[in-house]
Amino acid sequence: MSSDVCVLSVPRSSGVPRRRWWSGLWAVPSVRWAVAATMLFLGGLAVQLSGGPTWLMWALYLACYVTGGWEPALEGLLALRGRALDVDLLMIVAAIGAAAIGQIFDGALLIVIFATSGALEDVATRRTEDSVRSLLDLTPEQATRIDADGAETVVDATALRVGDVIAIRPGERIAADATVLDGASDVDQSSITGEPLPVATTSGGTVYAGTLNGTGALRARVDTPPGQTVVARIVAMAEEASATKASAQLFIEKVEHVYSVVVVGATLALFGIPLAFGADLQPTLLRAMTFMIVASPCAVVLATMPPLLSAIATAGRRGVLVKSAVIMEKLADIGRVALDKTGTLTTGRPTVTDVVAIGSAGATEVLGLAAAAEQHSEHPLGRAIVAAAREQGVAVADVTDFGSRPGVGVHATLDGRIIEVVAAEKVADDPRIMVPRSMIDELGGTGVGVRVGGEVIGVIGLHDRLRSGARDVVGAITVVTGTIPVLLTGDNHAAAQHIADSVGIRGVGAQMLPEQKVDAVNKMREDGAVRVAVVGDGINDAPALATADVGIAMGRIGADLTLATADVVIVRDDLAAVPAVLSLARRVRRVVIANLVIASTFIAVLVTWDLVGHLPLPLGVAGHEGSTVIVALNGLRLLSSRAWPSDH
């Protein structure tokens, strides 16, 4: 009756034109067949109530059988051909059995309700397909490319390449993920990130394909190929999620085949045994057909996937991409979260906070010489030192013979003197210069030493900026999981402890290599027998993310390997999305449990009623299909914006 799909709705503010709801419904074939079956049923009922010709009544009812039952009958026969007993076939057999004993009205009513229920599920499926298609349609077909000579050329958006410069005019949809080179504007990113307010964007900012430019003009450099934009990744992950099934769903489907055989066996027994003891044919067959209907596990089958996929869609609208239903299921069981520091709890953009001069050199001289040596470096610390010098108006001299040693530092020559900027640990406790380690530790963040001609002239302290609201996020994770997160970082102990103290984390692992992070994750899992989630962004986090039960990557600045390894990607680097998606997953589990209870209760009550009393076939049909609709709608409630924890 239903397909496993991922419903990914486009927010109302996205600007995507919407079809009128009735035209969308009529486009679904099963809706047209269900309407036709209903009209034929009503025609047959009118003839029956008015005392019209019996042949006409039967003709209308049988036509109702054909229009409403041919598709599930075909699906059931194909399943039977594959040696599987489908619940659709049980419904059709029950309807035919009712007609065989003259209860054509009851059988036709079963067909109508069954066809209507199937049509409602197909409408949800079509909504999914339309939503994903609408998301793809957000990206414009054409873009204005600025050539090397400054000329503007209109090209297909699919022809853009990394490094191309594009012009984005006021009111245009942006054709690619790009970095703004020039201009200022407010960009509506609600279709991608779910953020309701336009984002002020200037030079150096990032814009996404499919978002809507405001009143300003922008010039931007394309950062990603057309097939790897955020929009394309959302669609790809939605398709990947809809292609997977949660373990609960797989278990239910495995049991369903056995259960369906048991139902058929019980139906035959309920029919054959009373007949052997002289029971009348018609009431016995009617009771057996009613039992087959009410015992069918349609509602149980729909108990798990609709809520899981609805939650995946809701998370996707908030910029959180959950790669599969299995992952959403695992998120509900997370009992411990391990956080990386740089780029996760912090912004990943260090700034100079302290310049300590040693000897006769002044702080300005220390910063200027360090900036001169670092000006050709690509290391984040080097860029931060150069930026600090320029912000303070310190002159940065030209140097020669620049070189760098990974893990040690950089060196360059200025006026015949060798300037070195090295890790602070390289100069701490040096007996020749008496730089005590306590001075390094007091800096609290990351320290570098500055040497000229082998003599240390100063130490520079740098801090990574803590993300806004990081402490609240740590508190929220603690509330959701019941345990305080831990911090795992490759940074030094002083910097790690400073950040941990700032956000309320007690467990800290510092100066950890990738394999040490993996060992730490395995130890947490062994010690506590809990599922562990790791949140990170760098290449060095990828092994830990792969080892964890669930790996969560910060998507905007995350390394490609990390994004590929992660099970969950937070597109807009909103750290608050971590406790939100954990909370959503727990709500999904509650809905799944409620659905299973509802479905099982309906089956138990209706089956008991039929076995020990007299359950009218129409009432049995209404109860069975009603439970299916209730379960499906209960799962689809998670599509609401209120399902995302931060929205209420």
C-alpha cells in the first residue's frame, strides 16, 4: 500500500510557487481510481436503497471492485509470485469472499475504504517527490559569469566551474555556492537553512545556490561544482535516507510475511472447523473474512517509517542532514556526546589576545617581527598574527627565505637576521632564556614563541573564539542525554581546559592524535555501555566520527572527508542543532512506540470481538483502515515546524 519515501518540504518563504491542493491530489493516479470506486459504490448503494434492478446494483458494485481493487490485487499477485504473502492480497481475497456469499455491499465498502487509505498514502508519497523536485527547482537554470576581461556572459548554471566569478543582481536566485568578492546585500537563506530572517552578506561571506539575493548587487567566486552544492547534497541525502529502512522497520517486514501466513492459516481454520461441525456457510465465511481483514498488519507496517522519514525531512529543513532512517533511530539512543574543540565548540578562527615581550624588545616589535615571518604562511595561527598586526597598524616588513616545518613553526630572514615563530613549548623552560612554562600556561590558549637569531624576544597568546551559546548547548546536550559531554581535541592542555571551563565540560582529552580519539571513543562505549556520538569538523576528526555510533559533522567549514564520513551533517554550523536533533530523535521513538501500541490495540480488540462476539464486516473494515490512517497521520505530525525542539 505504501512506499518508503522521505518527505522534504520547502518552507513557505522559499518563493517556490505552489499548485492548488486539489490539482495536486488529482494528479495522483490512485486518487482518481479511489474517487471512481467511491462514485460507483455510491451509485450501487443508491440503486440498492431505491429498489432498482439487482443486475444494475451488482454491475455498479463489481465495477467498484475493479476500479478500486485492480492495483492492490496486481501488487499482491506479484508479491505472491515472489513467494511472499502481501497484506494487499488479503484485503482483496476478503472482499471477493464477501461477494461470493452475497455480501456485495460489504465487499464494495471494503474496497472503497481500502482504496481511499492507499490513495492517502500515495498523496504523502507524491508530496515527497514534489518537495524534492521543488527544492531542485530553487537553483536557477542560468547564471551571469564575469570573464577575465570583465565581460558578462549568461551561461547555464550547470556549466559553472570552481573559480568562476559570477554577478548576482538584486532579486536574483543565486546559481552556485560561492564566496562574495565584492558588494553587500541581505540574502534570504530560508530555503536552505530554515533561518527566517535574511542574512547580511558582505565581502568574504558565503552564499548558497538556490537562495534569494536581496536589494544589493554581489560579485562572487564559485566554490563548489554544480552537483555538489548544498541543495544537491540535501537532495542526495534525502534520496539516500528514503532508500534505507530502520532496523525496527526491517524487523516488522520480516515478521509481516510470517504473520500473514499465520493469518491465512487461522482464517482457513476459522472457516473450515465450524463447517465440519455443521455451521452455516454464509455466517461462517463472513466471520472468517472479517477476521482476515481485522488481523491484517497494515497499521503495524506503517508504524515506523512515516515518523522516521518525517523527522528526517523536518531536520533537513533546519539545515541538519540525517543520512538514513537507521541513523535517526540510533540518535534516539545516544547516551554520551564527544565534542571537538576547534571549529566545533569554537569558530575555528583564532585571534591574538596576548603579546608578552621578553628582554629589551617591546610588544609592538614582537608582533611586527612575528607577522613579517608569518605573512606567507597558510596556517590559521599565522594568518591571525598577520591580521592582528594590520589591525593595530604595525608595519609588516618584507622577508626572504621563508620556510615552514609542520608541527614546529616558520622561519624567514629579515636584514640578515633569522626570525622564527615556533610552538611555545619549544621555548618554554629553556635555561638559556628563562621562559618559564607557567608564563605559557597563563596565556590560556595557544602560545607561540618568537625568536630572532636564536634569542627569544617574546611569546604571543592566541585564543579561538568560543561559539555563541556554546555553554547553553553543552547544558542542553546534558539534559537530553543525561551525561555531560566530553572534549576531545588535538590542541594543548591549557587551551583545551580553558574552553572546557568556559562551557562547563569536565572530561577533557587534549593533544590527541586521530588514533587516540578513536581509542577514547571506544573506551567510552566500553565503560558506559552506551551509544556515543562524536561532533567534529576537521580531517583529524574523521576516524573518530567513523568509529562512533553516530558521527556529526559541522558542514559549512567541515573537511570533505569528514562530511563523507559523518552520519549527520549540520549545514549551517549551528551547534544548537546537536541537542535539537537528539531531542527530535527521542520524540520519533516515542511516536513509533505509540503507533505500535495503537496498531496492536486495534488488532487485538477487533480480532477478539470477531472471535468471541459478532463483529459486523463494515465496522471491522472501518476499524482496520481507521487504525492505519491514525498511525500514518500520527507519524506525519513530525513534519510540522513545531516538531523541531527549538521552534517551541
